[in-house]
Amino acid sequence: MRCFVRRFAFTLVALVVVLLAVAGFGLNWLRSATLANLPQLDGALHVQGLAAPVSVRRDVHGVPHIAAASEHDLFLAQGYVTAQDRLWQMDALRRNARGELAEILGPSLVEHDKAQRIFQFRQVAERIDQNQSAEERARLEAYAAGVNLFIATHGHALPPEFRLLGYQPRPWTAADSLAIGLLVVQMLDTHWDEKLAHGHIGQKLQDERLLQDLYPVGSWRDHPPTGELHTYGALPPPRVARDDDEDDDEDDDEPNETLALPPGLTRQDLAVLDPAALRAAMGLPTCDGCQPGSNNWVVSGAHTASGKPLLANDMHLGLMAPNIWFMADLKAPGYHAAGVTLPGMPFVIEGHNEHIAWGITALMGDVQDLYEEKLDGKGNYNFHGEGWEPLKVQHETIKVRGSHDVALDVQLTDHGPLLNPILPKEKTAYALKWTLFDEHLNSMPVYRVNTASNWTEFTAALADWCWPTLNIVYADDQGHIGYHAVGRIPIVMVRMLGNDNPLPFDPMNGREEWGIPDSRANRIQVYIPFDRMPQAFDPPSGFLATANSNVTTPKSAIVSTNWIDPYRVERIYKLLEGRDGLTPQEMLAVQTDVYSEVDQELGQRIAYAIEHTHDVDARLQQAAQLLRAWDGRLTTDSVAASIVTQTRAALWPLILEPKLGKEWTEYAWGEKNFAEEEIVMHAKRAWLPKGYKNWDELLTAAVRKALTEGHAPADLRQWRYGSWHVVDIEHPLGRFLPLIGRRAGTGPLPQSGDTTTVKQVGRAFGPSQRFTMDWSNVDGSTLNIVLGESGNPLSPYYRDQWNDWYNGTTFPLPFTDQSVAQATRHSLRLEP
């Protein structure tokens, strides 16, 4: 026995030694591969295809300032330099768009790839590429050539992700760049899933008033950038309705009005939809209230300390490692623009040139509709009630790492692809109609925006903008400011007829097609004319702001029925409108503001409820005291912020589940927070569940539930917001990168703010950049991203911007030759 023990101990020690040796070898190999991928930043490099030398100067944050003698050389160099820092991210993004991630990451990405194949991104990118002008194609091909030159000359030193996953990147194409651009369209213009969920919930509720409560369209809090308020769907400012009010809604006890089911649907057709799984499969944020959006505003010189305009923009997207944006300064004769670029695409997406600056937010344009299709089970669909037509079929093969290939037949009607392969529980056939699929739309005029020098040239470029739908604010060196909504948005009669109180629409049955007759042109007007889109130029107020909320006015067309809550834009207006002597520092202070009026308002209502409920314990009394003393700021050390946020989350299932059952989890809407505010502050009896005498009792129960589910400590003073509300950004392969993986992500850190604060945040969601343009000091204009320029965890520029992002500080982006020269830390010469 003793001998056996000795042999076992020896074997165990030997095994541990071997494992440590293997692990050490693996770590050393991975570290060596990562170091080998660090780009050359100084000296000279031979790059085929250049007509003349190109200068690449990097500043203290590793931002490349690229100067070339021609646009061809500039965009070739941009492709090469971006690949130096972000090649694996670029490859992952194009695979994301084309539905090819399972090929390198395995079976867990098959559902994602199915969705992307059904959404036709590869085909759309190729269509756009084929319909470009020769000049547009030449720019994209120059960029692709630069990427391919880097791939060809660095096969021995590719980013470690390629080595870890054991594959080589294929050559880059112009269509790959366009496909990556379509990912942004998907992020900002995907709303079909919410429409489908709305249809399910409407059928379940069978009550029009309750449905209107859950799906508000605009609000009394709206602040359109034109200054005129469109009041459709708006409610009066809420009063703090108490349960002992005598003038509460008199018709609460009236019989519920029933809604007719949409044609072709029965109650048996209803299936449980998992919106989180759907959004995850599409690569969209899944946290409650996290919808891609942004803030932007512009102030005229009449209200600034310098007398020159200020423009600010922070775009809210999913946070990832590396960042979604890559900062760059690009210069050639006739072209000079700086700002954030999208890895894999040429040009500057948001920023400024020598004469104009622009900032963007999601417009939330209604560009997708679901159509119910009748199928005969033999490969045909009913064509507008006129007879049977064969479905078009595209045969797709999804390659899966470590498993068998997956065959997918994408079926299409004249409306668009059938979504049922990603909706396996749906019995009704749904086709997605999307402006992206319109073969007549092929324009992404980013280059023309980059080279515009005044409002006339700028809006001429925007008039050709197809997607995504955006709010764009503008400021120029001549002192002008402006705003324009852009993107092709279809005209649909049911929306036009709903001006008084338009509601979200259930899936269409084919009778409501896009467009209206235009007798003057003897054709169908399919899209809202550019001059009917919301817009403003040099408004008397000297101030414009948007934050994804309602921008329509009585003079503009209806561009959406699904806005994001108005709280951010309302706060921006309260902080800035009518003020004088504004500075760039104050722009940053607004971008990082964490006050929430709705959270504070509901906090006071919750405290009132506790104080007017019998038999509450000392812990609940303490909660009420903390809420009464709260200033409404969701700081990391706030206890009241924990109580309010957790109580609001706990309240939804209490009021929805009794009416919707397990389908309550489907509920998602841009103005979901506003819907909750209205329901609570009006103490609507129709939403009071059985078993509760009044709303005070219900809200108190929600607090109890929140304390339990939130694992609140016995002493609530220790329940600080940042102890559980965190930001956590991880590299997609972090768990496979021991040691380096830890450096590749941030780990969970306390996070202030929420989805209703100007600093709109979630666990891995928030401002993807912060930009302020100061026309009194171009070189003092500031821009920073989340982590850093490099995608290599061992680069000094991988996360050198993190502290600025996390702590709410920033830094200037040099632009003029003198400023760039002073900021230069590395200088690389690309030679023919």
C-alpha cells in the first residue's frame, strides 16, 4: 500500500510538471506570437501599389495621421495601417456580416450565421458594389489593396487570434467593406423583432387601452430639434396619482375593448418568442433598455464663450474589445478629414474636415415591415391575392468548425426573405421587407460627406443617403449650424392615416404596400421626399439636439412610431438651452451626466408608497428615507439608485405576468421606460394585479421583491449602485487567452448612469466614443474611444484610452500640420 501511494504521488507530481511545462510553452508561444504582430511604427516600409511616398505619423495615443499625394494612395495606406492594428477584428466583422463565424468559432454561432444569411448581407453588399460609380469603386478597391498588401507581407506575423484559431484570412474585397457598413445598418435599423412581439402581446391582451399604455408613440417630454412639438400619441404631464384620489380614471371599470386578430392569425398561432435570444443571434445588445442610439447637439457661436460653434456627439453602441471605432486623420489633395473610422471601411464616419463637422445618432426610422405570407406547402406563395407564385430559393451552406456543414434554404417572396428558420416556433410565415433589399437603393455617400465644405454640399450628399436612418447635426467654420434626418423611409398608408394617434403596426397581410400614387410624375412615390424629412438650419434658438427620441413635427413626415425614451434629450435641453458662454468642457460634462429625472420621480413615488402602506418593516422604512434624500444622480456610491433601479425591474413582471403569462418577457419597446412612468404615476387601476388593494401596496411589494432578488444587505446603506451595476468589456476570445486574456478585457468595474441618463450605459453598452468640435480651436477639438487604437493586447495603444473613457475625461485630436508635428511620437514612411 505504501509503495502504491509513493507511485501515485510520483505520477501526480510528474503530471503536474508536464502540464505546467505545456502551459508555460503555450503561454510563451502565445506571447511570442502576440509580440511578433506588433506593427512597425517607425522607419520605412515598401508597399506595392503606391505612386508616391505616404507619411504615417502616430501621436501619443497611437492615432495615425496619414498624408498622401493622392486619394488613391491615401485610401490604400488607410487600409494597410488599419490592418496593422485591427486585421482580426476586420475579418471577424466581415464574417459577422456574411454569416461565416461558425466556420472559425464552432456550432454555437450557427444560429447567428443563419440569421445573417437570411438577412442577405452578402448579396446586398455585392449588389451595392456592382452599382457603384467607377470613382466610388476605385476608392474601395484602393483600401482593399492596402489590406491585402498587409496580409500578403505578414503571413508569418498575423494577429494571434488567427494562430489560435488556426486559419488564414482570405483576400479583402470592396464588397467586404460594404458588408461591414451593413452591420451598422443592422445595429441601428433593426426593429422587426419588436413589431413581432407587439403583435403577440396585442393578441394576448385583447385590450386596446392596455396596448396603448405599453406602446406609447412620442410623449409630452419630446424635444424635436426643430423646436416644434408633434403631439400625436402624447399624454399630459403626469400627476402623482395617489390611491385615495377621487378623480381617478372614471372608466377603469368599463368593459375592455377587444382587438380583432390580424388576418391569418389565430390564438393557437401564438408562440413564445425569446427576444433576447433573437437579438443575441443578430449581434445586438440584449440588456433591458440597451438600444443602439446616441446623443448629439450643436450650439451656435451666439451661446459659446468663443463666439464659434460647438458640436458634441457620443454614439451609444455595444462595447467590445477592441473598440468598434478606429480613430484616424486622413489627408490628400482635395481631402482632409479626421474622426472615427469603421475598421474594414475607408473614409471617416463621424468627425470633421477643414470646414464642416458632423455628428450622428440613430433616427429609429421605420424601414422594416413584416408581411404574413400564405404558402401552399409546395414551394409557392400567394402573390397579393392574385395567384400562386414560386418562392425564390437560395441554397446556403454554413461551414461549422468541429462539426458537419449546415444546409440552409433561404426562401424569398416579393416582399423579402422568410424569417421562419430563425423563428422555429412560429406557425405563420413571415417575410421581412426592408429598404436594404431595394435593388434601386445603392448609395452610401460617406466620401461626399467627408469632402463637403458647406451646408449646400453637405445636404446634397445627404439627399442620396439610403441607410442607416440617422439624425445628423452640423456646424461649420462660417458659424452655421444645422440638422437633417436622413435615410430612405417608406411611405405606408396606414401610417399616414394614423396621424392623430398612430400605433405600432401588427404584421401586414399584403394589402398595405409601400408607396402612394404620384399623379404628377405618373409613378409610385415609395419613399418620403428628402425635403419632407425633419430638418433645421440656423434656428433662432441657436441650439439643436437629438437623442433617438421623437423628432417629427406637424410640418414633417412621420418617419417612425418607435422612438427611444425622451429623457436624455430632455436633460440635454435643460442643461444647455438658453445658456451663454458655453465651453468644450461643459459639453463633456453633459455627455457624462448621470442625473435621471424619471428615476428620481419614481423614487419619490416609491417612498410615498412605502410610507402609506401598513406593516412595513424597518428595512423598508430605511429604503423610503434613502429615496426621499436622493438627488437623482446614479453614481456608483448611491444606495437610492440601487433601490429605484431594482424596484423598477421587479415591477414589470408583477404587472405584466398576470395579463401575459410567460409571454411577458417578450415585451420590448423604445419608450418602455416612459410607458412605466405613465402607468405608475397615473396609478392606472387596469394594471393593478389581483390581490393588491392599491398601487401603494403594489409598489411596496416591488421593493420587497427587489431587495430579495438584488441580494441587498441587511443594512441598505451598504447596497451601493456600483457594487452590482458594472461595466465589463471582454475580448471575444478572452477565455481562450490565459494571461493575455486578462489584459485583453476590463473585468467588471463599478459603472454610474443607466439607460435613462445622458450617459446611457449597460454592462457592455454605452458611449462608443466622445467627440466635441470647437471651431474656435480646431486642434483643441477632442475625441476619444473606449479602449485604444490597437487590437493587440501587448500594444501600449491597446487600452491607453480606457482611463479617459471610464473617468469621463478626454484629450484633443491634432489636425493642422503644426499640431500633428508637435504631437508625433512615431513616424513611418510608406514607399512605393
